Amino acid sequence: MERLKNKVAVITGGNSGMGLATAKLFTAEGAKVAITGRNEVTLEEAVSEIGHHAMGVKANVLNLKSIDDAYAEIAARHGKFDVLIINAGVYKGLPLADFTEELFDELVDINFKGAFFSVQKALPFLNDGASVVMTSSVSSESGTATASVYGATKAAIRSLARGFAADLLERNIRVNVLSPGPVETPIFDRLGMPEDNVNGIKQYLASGVPLKRLGTIDEMAKGFLYLASDDSSFMLAGELVLDGGIGQL
């Protein structure tokens, strides 16, 4: 049975990594999928990978009009949305003493402000009974050197989801959070480091996970599917943690 048959699903940051894997899975589960992203080239490549008449719309969460325009364009083709996945975000870290105002603003503007308005701007386009899933991180639960601001933005997402869920109760819109642990994503390929260095980083991260490996983007996609579908119909303002046990053991 297709769990998202004929549902309209919008995935921000759907042009790579977890977002792209989720778009592919949602399509396989019967959804009409639209993805957004800042890079027109990777958007086109992602749409080609997804197939099934997937839609890609260029949007930048730093520009509120861009969000409005993207949602309007998607709604013009597919109508109102049944699923909204808030996945656009960035990770950057520096030691506390070296952190700049510019880097602070970038993380907060994309990960926190961008997520807030990506939900707010979607409200006129969401069907009553829709599912909203926001991407947080296990980094929000513990202190990590060089990642204090990133972790704070992800903790803010967890708090926003609770508030949004309360705000949208009358419309029966469920808002929940997916919190991944260390995941092997294409971001490693964009570090600009030699392959041996990248593999060393992956091994170091995996060594801290009780399951002794990184998560996969396909595992995260399955988590998004659970939260987006009626499988999680009794879950509201909750958090699904997929971290290999790193947050508990």
C-alpha cells in the first residue's frame, strides 16, 4: 500500500542528501513531490533523479519573498500541501574564540529564522490535517565543541515545533521533529579535503556511535516517511531520534 498516495509533499532543501532521499521515497509511496533549494543546477539534477514528474523550485530561505513565490508556484500546479518537510539548513563550526558575527548570523538566519518562516509562509497552502516535519539534530541535546551555535539553532527547532503544534491544533495539522545523529551525506564530499582526511572524519564520528557506524540518508528518509504518513497519526509535537544510540548510551 502506498502510504502517501495522491498526497502533495513539499521538501525544502530537497536537492541533496536526506532531502533528496526523502523525495525519492515519498515518490515511491505515491506522493506528488516538489523540492526547493538554492542551487538551480543541483535542483535540476535532483528532479531528474527523482523522476515521476517531480517539481523543483528555486528558493532561498534567507529571502521571504522567495519562499512565498516558491509555495505559490507549487500550489499552482499541485494545489494545497499535505506534507511539509523543513529540511533546508547548514552546518558550520568554529571554536568559540574564533566565531564571527557573520557566521553566527548565517547559521541563525538559515537554520532558525528560515525554518520559522518556511512554516509560517506555508500556512495558506497547507490542507487541514497536514503533517509538518522539522529537522533538528541530536546536537541540540548535548554540548559539542565548535558546534555551540549550530546546536542552539537545532534546539530552537525543537522548541518551535512544540509551539507550532499548539498553534495549529484547531486545523489538525501535526507538527513533529526528526533528529538525526551523525549521517553519511554528500556534505562530506564538499569539504574540499583529501579522501583519506574525509574517511578519517567519518571513522572518528562513527566511533562515537554505539552502533559503530554512521546513519544513512535512506534510514533518515524512512523516519520522515513515518512522521509524514498516518503511521504516526497519534504523534504530535514529538521527536523521532535516529542517532544510533549516541544520545542515550
